[in-house]
Amino acid sequence: MKHIALPGLNQGVSQLIMGSDYFAPEVYELVSSNLDAFTAIGGNTIDTAYIYYGGKSEQAIGMWMEERKNRASINVWTKGGHPHNGVPQVNKKAIYDELMVSLERLRTDYIDVYALHRDDTNVPVGEIVEILNEHIEAGRIRTFGGSNWTTARLQEANAYAAAHGLRGFEFSSPNLSLGKAQEPYWADCISVDDAILSWHENTELPLFSWSSQARGFFTGRFTPEDRSDADLVRVFYNDDNWERYRRAEELGKQKGYSTIQIALAYVLNQSFPTAAIIGARNEAEMKSCQEATTIPLTMEEIKWLDLRTP
């Protein structure tokens, strides 16, 4: 499996990143079996957050790393700064307080990959860069990025960092998938459009995608007539996305892969570094994701799948 190098890390980030929003000590057997299967296919990076499952996700990951004694070979990616009851948490105290709790839950003294879960545009971006660099200097985090940050703020942050001799944002984490979101899945979430795509192509800033498989849109379980999943209908049901589905299905038949594997390969074959958060929950789904990492797609095929003129 390919890896993406980031400054400050001892090892690159695997192109597949294990999602953990359902992790909890109460389902530890499921957590451990899935994480064991993930590392068996070459994955080394686990995505979590201060808010996931009320903190239980981080706790379960900490238990597993301690039990397996594999902390040095795992990249822990956690996020902080998610609004609390609508109140932004992107400030020095909140970031510090949440980070210290995350470290305790994860049973570690450093976070390999840290991201702010949201931005707060009322806070000067330079102030945020300064705060995160303090945590770099203290050894609490090794690299940082933004989850659901606009490219304008990322650009401003990195210009500030360059001008002041500081570390900047070293990755971004919006939603990138073959299925294009027609409205945010959650409030203030960002999905990649043509402008964001062009920005990443120009800057080559790595992108770690959430909902990389469009919340199951490409699994084959849904049809235009099946409107049972209200959120899926709200976000992904439109004629263009069903045409993308049809093209992914057609290309998959040509290459000998499933539709959802082609959709994942679309994310992993962009012209700039990309990784995809996956939600595999059994060995078959894990193997499917692994196989998708081996599918080469040309830029002509990428553009054709995306309904763009090659």
C-alpha cells in the first residue's frame, strides 16, 4: 500500500485510513478484530476525534495499542476544536484542554497527526498557526492539518507560517468522493468541488477524504427509486451522480472490479496525494478496499467518471 510522507512523522500515512466513529470499549472485540485486519492489509493510520462516540473511540484505540504494544508502528490521527453546543472551540484553552484529554484516552504522550475538526473564521488564522506550533514544539503533536477548512483559510494560514518561520497546515480533510454532495452532509462540512480540486492540483497539499465512498452510494444497495435513506437522498441523489454510478459500474466490469472499488480508486488516483478514510467492518470489506488501492486509473478515466471533458 502506498504511503504519504508528512513532515514530522517517522512513517508515512497509509493511503487507506481506518475510520473509528463506532469504536467503543463496549465493542472492543469488534474494534480489535477490525484494527488487526486493517494492519494486516498494510494500513497504519487510524482516524478518530475528541468527540467520536463521546470519547469512547479514542479510549478503544488506546486499549488496542496498549494490548498490541504497537504504538510506534501506528499513526494516530485525532481531531479537536469541534463546536460544542454551537459554540466554537478553536481557541488556545479549548485546543489544549481537548488535546490533553485525547492523549489520556489514547494512552500516549503524542499525536502523530492532528487536525482541527472545524475552523472559526472569527479567530485570526495566524493566531491558530501559533497555537498549533506551540503543541509541535512541546512534542504533543507531530504534524497538523484542517478538517473542513476552506482553501482560502488554508492558503492564508500557510502564507502566515512561511512568513514567520513556522510549520503550516500539512494536509486538508474535506469530503472527496466520486459522488458529489449537493448539500453538506453535516453543518459546515466541505466537499470538494472543481475549485477545491484545482487548488489541490496546484499546491499538491495532501488530502485525506472522509466519506470517500459517498456513504455507501456506490455499494449497489440503492437505486434512484429507493428513497429509504433520507440523508443519502438529500446529499447524493441527482441525475449526475447516478450517471457517475453507471460509469463506475461500466468501468468496473471492464476491469474486473466492483462499482464501489472503482469509486474508491477514483479518490486514490488523483493527480495530488490522497488518502481515504474507510469504514470497513469485516474481512471482506477490508479486502475490497485493499484491492481498490491496486487499481490504476488514468486521468482520462478519472475525468470521464467525473463527467468532465477529458
